[in-house]
Amino acid sequence: LAQERARETPLCSSLKPLAGNAMRNIWWCIFIFLVPACGSECVSMVQRQALPVIPAGRRKPRPWEVNNYIVANYHKADSLTRTIFQILEAPDAVVGHVEYPCDSNNPYTCWNMEAFNSSVKSAERLKSGRKKLLVAGFVRDPLEMVASAYCYHHDGQEMSNQLFPVKEIMQMGLEKGTELTAETLLPLAEWMASVFEHPDEDTLRLELDDLTKSSAGFDSGVQRLLDHFFGTGTDLISKNDRFLITETAKLADENRNPQATQAFNGSTSQIVEHGSDPVCKEVAHSILHKSLNPALFARYKDLQRRLGYPVHAM
């Protein structure tokens, strides 16, 4: 993936007001698979022409010659989606991402952040031309996201994270810490809702909790993703490709593989736990309902309502 620092584009400028003060100095990225990254703009939206003819010696088109694919990486989706396209041997020339803005000196920050919203989706759909744009994303109750993020960073995880003020959160108690986390996370949650509140037929909404509760839920989610991207037949991927993807993806299922919740910390060169303490999350969730700023709590209740999650009074 091209990781060049970029000049600002009109689209990039249009995204800034959406971010608000809570988004200052933040890197936002989403994966756009099979939409080439130009590497010369703050938001990499330029696409090359799809191959118009199947190369000699091949009877079937490759998926990226037929469709463009976007995975909204709100919740650790990168390892799963990378697995899919690595197995399919997608060339680097057709794999890209949207950056807002990414730092060429630290490419890892460009891989794991989230910035997909309805405006970006509309712009990419226009640029897809005759190719269909297929979108998938992993969605979660916004208040559960806040509780999980607070506990994760309060524990000192990802000290170099550019989205959250980790050092401040570490020093805060539950009330102040969850409120700061909620303020920081609000733009992301609003962008997520703008896409997945009413997903169209080309947009697949997957519930993160369904994939993490059980291996059966994980397997079902993987199959839904494959069906959405490639259909149920063999026009775009072979039975063997589907089998390899399905089996390899199981490594990311934390119920089968506890190490799936671990991640490499580039700043310390250590393997660290990439999950939140369940007891802390339960307490933090309770505190959010009891003490979160009423105006901010109302925003989150509205997001819950829009996304179809249960809404509880403070």
C-alpha cells in the first residue's frame, strides 16, 4: 500500500468539519480493496481503469476485474479481510485504502483506523463506473464500543494510538475516563451509523458481537462475507479458494484460538493482548448509563436507535 504523505484535496477538506474538535491530530483510514491507492492525495480516491479483457489463458475474471470492494474497518477487520485477498493473490497494484491523513513515517497507523462514511461511499460508487461497489463492515452498539475502548486504553494498551489520549485516560477514573472516550469516539460512531443505519443491497452489515460470541457465529459471518463479495457459486472464486479462506480465517476466531486477541506492538516490539477486560467493560457500561453527560448520552442513544440496538434511559 502506498504510504506517502499527501497534499490536501477538496474531499479531504470536506471531511474535516465532520470530525470536529475531538478529531484533532487523528489518523483515519479504511481499507478499500481493489481500488488502487494513488498515494499522492490526503484521501486516496483515484482509481485506475479495470482490466477490460480477461488476460489470455484465463477463462474466468478475477473478482477485482468485476467489482470494487470496500471493508469499513471499524473493529479489527483488517486481519480477516487481508487473509481473503492474500489467498486470492490480489496484486498490489489493485489494492488500496483511503487515508485521512496517514503518516508516511508510520505506515502501521494507516492500516487499523476507521473513516468510512456515507459521503465517501457515494464518491467511491461514482468512481466505480460500470463495476459494482460492494461494501462490508463490522458494526457494534456504540456505547459498548465506548466501554471497550475505555477499558482497553485505561489499561495502557497502545500508548502510541493517535485516536485516543491514552495517557489521559490511564489517569482518569471511570466517570471522567468514559466521558472523554465517548467524546473522542463520537465522530466514528456517527460515521458508522451513516453507512449501516439503512444498508442497501450492496452493503453488508456484520455484527461484531455475533462473530466473537461463538465459533458458529464467526463461521457464519465469514460465509456471509464471502457470499456478499463473490456470490455463492464459482464465477469469481473457486471452491478451493473458498475452502482455503474459510479454514485460514478460523485463526482469527478467538474462541478457537485465544492468541487471535493478541497483536504486535510496533512501538515496543512485543506481543500484547488486543482485547478489553470483560469485568471492566461491564462496570464502564453501567457508569455510562448513570453519569455520562446528558447531552452526550442523548447523542449515543440516538445512534443506538438508528442502528437498531436497545435504548435504555439514564
